[in-house]
Amino acid sequence: MSKVYLVGAGPGDPLLITVKGRQVLERADAVLYDHLANEALLHLAPRSADRIYVGKKRADHAVTQEEITSLMIERARAGQTVVRLKGGDPYLFGRGGEEAEALHEAGVDFEVVPGVTSPSGIAAYTGVPLTHREHTSVVTFVTGHHAGAVDWARVSAAETLVILMGITAVDDIAAKLIQAGRAPDTPAMAVRWGTRPMQTVITSTLVELPARIHESGMKPPATIIIGEVVRLRDKLNWFERLPLFGQRIVVTRAAEQAGELTARLWSLGAEAVELATIAFEPPTDTAPLDAAIANLESYDWLIFTSANGVRFFLERLDASARDLRAIRARLCAIGPATSSALERLHLKVDLMPRDFVAESLLEAFSGTPLEGKRILLPRAAVARDLIPTELTRLGAHVDVVEAYQTVTPEFAHEHAREVFTTKPDWILFTSTSTVNNFISAAGRNAIEGVKVATIGPITSDAARRRGIEVTVEASPYTIDGLVDKIVSYNRLSLET
């Protein structure tokens, strides 16, 4: 059923999207997003969804408000679920009321999904509570977009004054507030890109704030907060003390696998940018895997080297006349993610190597008699031959079947060029394929001067063969190990 959802994207940090906002995005046919809506949220929409930028900056309107409204109505009447993704909250200086009225007049069903407002998000992430029992019990929100239309004498007495879109008129605003009786030494601050890793804060007094803003060159989007609560920033500023604050980190994992890692990086203060250099597809020929599934009872061991192997194996099992009851083999998994994929199927893992590489798996099997045992190894089309070769040497009969293949995503080259328009601080590689596909898409020179983190020695070797210097290598060879290494490196850099 067609409907338009006016969704608040929150103040900038993509993790601040509401649960309902996330759910709506996940079923959208079209997303019309603003300049202030974090583009990281677009990954929540289905791949098939149209993503349409309709941002309006002060001097650069991609489309007019009338065109945005017409587009929403047109898409809804075509039977689509439309998400109008707006920075902050739709009903706080977001023109959500106007858009809702237009949808009502057009007879289009709509819902409004509130978002974390930019003032409340900025207050939390800068350490400046908008209310405080000892300082203020009144907050006034003002738009400075048309400063001449505001009665500044009327609002000057507000204990906490929040001015959105007022930075370009800050000289006039400060002068009128002081003229109306506001003390010149009232604490004040300006915040650009609040709640994001590039958050910039200027603290001063009301009379000196305009000069400080001009000296720094601060530009919109920025919010001004005036009041005694600004004094609390030194004590309550937690966000800018996060271990990866301000770091821009490119994640090269497949789109469907990057979410957990990017969320972890955002939670540590980094800007995580998803650049999928790898995608997974079923094998061109499924007959070998289907034949193995038809004879599952004959295998003594099933070895899974990745969660993808588990997923694609299960898809072919589901497509067959059989189910999990056909598995009689003991199960071996490389790595906790692979083990978790099996455990979610209520299957117990019998063997998991200490380190999550092929060499460690062979060591784990060293005390297990394999003479005459049948082993099924469903894995990627292109993989190292070490495991089957060594297991065969130990007397096992190993069937290696292609469960999936890795490919380079469509438009990877264009996406890489967009991402590297601004040089990141880090790039993360989680497999040899991510290394090779990135170099094919962007070239070796793209990461000149960028710190490189890899998930383990095999990936590091692949990077070095392509002339890439590895800054840190995960230990253990997991996503958590990778993030921990980056945090440790960054902390050490700050100390030295």
C-alpha cells in the first residue's frame, strides 16, 4: 500500500535514527533525502530503492520545495512507499508541517516519524544540557535563517537560547541580543556538524562569539547555543573524548556484512564510510554442491571456512528435498562469525582452531584420526588449496565444492572515486579479495598516505604483494581484533 513517511534522520550520527525510522527505511521504494540527513542511512533501504537527493543548502537548492512535494505525491500515486528523510525532526524547522499539509490536500496517506532533534543531539554530544536545575528551566528555539523577522528583544531573556541556521547572521544577532539587555559575557558557543565525527565547537562569550566564528572560518550548517549551561561543556563533553573521534575510516566489506563493523566504528567516534569492494553470488554451477548435499550422510566432517559458506550451503540445502536432519558429520568452523552462523541453526561446532587461518585449522586436526574419513569443504570459488591438500595428505578424502563466488560490485570504481574525493584516515581490508578488488577499482595511488588495517596475515600478505604498507594487523583475526588494533594505534599516536 502506498504511503509517504516523513522521517526524522536525527542530527547526524546515523546510530541516532529511531527504531521506527529504520524499519520504514528498510521497506522503502524511494528515499528523498536532505543535505543534513546522513547518507550512511541510505544503506538501510533495499538495494532496489531509488535514492534521490533533494537537499537545500543556503545558496544551493538541488530542487525546489514545490518539486519535492510533487515528487512525493507522484511516487505515492504510483504505488510506492516513499520515505522523505529529513535531518533532525520533521516538525522542528524541517518544513515537515508544510509537506504534511500538501500530502493531505493531495489525498495521499502519510505518517510522521519523529527524529532526535538537532538541538537535543548537539546538546548531548557537546556536553551542554539545554536544561539544568541549577542553571535553567526554560529553553527557546529560534531560526536565524531570516534573522530580521525575529523579535530578538522578546527572546533575549531566554535562559537557554538555541539558534538554528543563524551563523551567517551572527554579528547582527549578537548585537541585537546585547542591545535588548542580554549580558555581553553570557557563555555562548557555535557547533558545526554536531554529533558527527567532524563536529567542531567554538566556545566564547556572546559579545566575542562573532569574531571567533569569523576567525575560524566556520560555515553552515551550525547551531548557536547561548546560556549558562555552556559552562558545563568542560565537564560533560564525552563525545570528543571517544578513542576514534574525528577519524574517517573506509570499510571495504560486502554491503550486507559491513553494518556491524560500521556501527562499532561510529560508536567509537569515527566516521565509517562503506565502500563495498566485494559481493557474494551463488556459484555458476550448483550441481557439485547439490550432489554433495544428496550424499550428506556419507561425510564424517563438514568444514566451513566462512559465514558465507554456511549461508550459501544452507540455501542449497533448503532448495533440495533434504534438511538439517541429513547432517551426520561433525562440524568444524574457522572463526567466531562462522561458528555463530552454525549456532544460529542450533548446530553445535565440534572443532574451532585457535587462530582463524588455514594453518591453525590443520593444527587443530593434528590429534584427530583422518585416515579414510570423508570431508566436505563448501567454500568460495577461489581459495587457497592448503586445507584440502594437507587433509588429503593425512589420509582423508576431501570433496571441495563451490558454495559461492566473489565478484566486484557494480559501480565500485565510481563509488571509490566518490569516497576518496576526501582522503580518509584509514582503510580496512578483511580479505584478499577486498584488497585486490579495491586496487582494481581505485588504483594503488588512491591510498597513498592512508593508514591500512588488515584482519590477518593472509590479507596482509595480499596487501604487501600489491605494494601496500600495512599499518596494523588484527590479533586475534576478527572484526573485534581489527577495531581494537586501530584504537590502540590511535591512542598511542595521541600520547606520542
